[in-house]
Amino acid sequence: MNKSETTITKNGRELSITRLFDAPADLVWRAWTGPDLIKQCLKQKPVKPSLK
């Protein structure tokens, strides 16, 4: 399993992101660098905010 961790601290606040991929590294690389596949990886679903 491939694991990637990133931590950023700014103004006393910390943001930590961990990504786990149960895939071969070359397949993950192709997914992030292939023009058609990167569009699928970065495509965000429409977000509809709700107010309560």
C-alpha cells in the first residue's frame, strides 16, 4: 500500500492530509499524469451548500 502524508502549519493551525492508495505506484502515477485520467481525479462533484 502506498501512503503519502502532508502537514502544513500556519498561524498556529495545522492541516494534515494522508492519502492511501491500494494500487501499484506506476498506476497511481499514470492516473495523476495522464491527460484524460487527471481530469477524472480532479473533477469535483457539484457542491450544494445547505444552511440550517
